[in-house]
Amino acid sequence: MSSPKDAIYSKPAEQVSDFRFDENVAEVFPDMIQRSVPGYSTIVDAIGQMAGRYAEADSHLYDLGCSLGAVSLAISRYVQTPGCKIIAVDNSPAMIERCERHLQAFKSPVPIQVLCEDLQQVPISNASMVVMNFTLQFIQPEQRGAILKKIYQGLKPGGVLILSEKIRHPSEQGNTLLVDLHHEFKRRNGYSELEISQKRSALENVMLTDSFAEHEQRLHQAGFSDIVLWFKCFNFASMVAIK
């Protein structure tokens, strides 16, 4: 998915508004995510591989917070199991509109249902896999436990939740190191100091991060028996929670 270059925060703003998945972000999202999240392509492709491993016949695979559909497409490339259906959910009309266009162009061999809805209102049932790829971090912390419990209850035995998140290191010293490494990653991908600073301000009240230990505890509380940290680079991580 190519896209125009992300220059949303390239001009000084008197007041930086809270980050929103609106038309402007949807337009440049593939470029933004590649230049902002280390290992993003690796994560998406590996999610597809794990879908090939865990998808059960006649089951549902959920992509919650699907944005432009990269994860749904990766899943559809790897799943060979008969009778599977991918359900892609996002509450941003701008994202969903582009997602539908991408999916139509690709002609997925696995049926994909696209829903423009709040994922908290979408029932999870008969699922062999649920993916939240950098989604939970945008939901209010007090609501996260209930979402994970709902996912756990909707998963079949042996089913998995793949949860990718920007995480916070528990010590200030360690967290500062990871933040600095991430900012250098963005500089090397062409972002200016102004863009890095304004994007950070835009996300400050919107993206509230947890430590890995907090994620692990919440997943255990939801009922998951095994949590595998399978990817980590700087302050970005992805884990598989197995029912």
C-alpha cells in the first residue's frame, strides 16, 4: 500500500490538536506507520503466518482496529483452512472507506466482512484468532480489561489473541532510553524535530501506554493461560495470548 508522504505535523501549529484517525491521517497512513513503527511490516507478515497456524475450519478471524486492512490482507494470504471468515472492524469512516477499496483491489481468497463500528460494541464469537494491532492503546485504560475478557470468551479453546502495543518501561531511565531510540528511528526516516515534537503532543492525551507487566497481568485476569512476547523493538511489542 503506497500513499502520499506524511507531512501532517511539518508546519508549526499554535495549538496541536489531539490525534484523530481522520481523513488527513487515512490519506497518509501507510507512510506514517512505516516511518513511525519499527518492524511494522515484519509484525503484519508474522500475524499472517500465525493466522495460517491457528485458523480453524469454519471459524472467525477478527481484525479489531483494522485501519486500512493490512492485517486482514496478511491473514487472507496465509489462511488455507476452509470456511474461515475475516471480520475487519474500525470506527473511523475515513479508514474504513479506504480499507474497502484496498480489499476490493486485492480480491481476497478468504471472505472479509468490513464493519465501521466501535469494536467495544462488536460481538466476538466462534473465533480462532483475534488481532488488535496497535489498537488497545487508544482505548481508555479502565475499559481495556472488559474488552480482553469479551475476546477471551469469544475465542475457541486453543484460539489466540495477538496484541501489538507501544509499551512503557517501568523505570524512568529505561523509558527515556527507549523513547530516545524511537525518536532517532523517526529522524532516520525523515521526520524533523518539529514533526516528532508535535506528533508526541498530539498523542499525549490519546495514546495511554502500559508496561508489558501490566498487559500480561490484564491478559491473565481475562483468562489467558500463556502470553508469549514474540516481537519487541525499542518501545514497541507484540504478544500472543493463548486460550
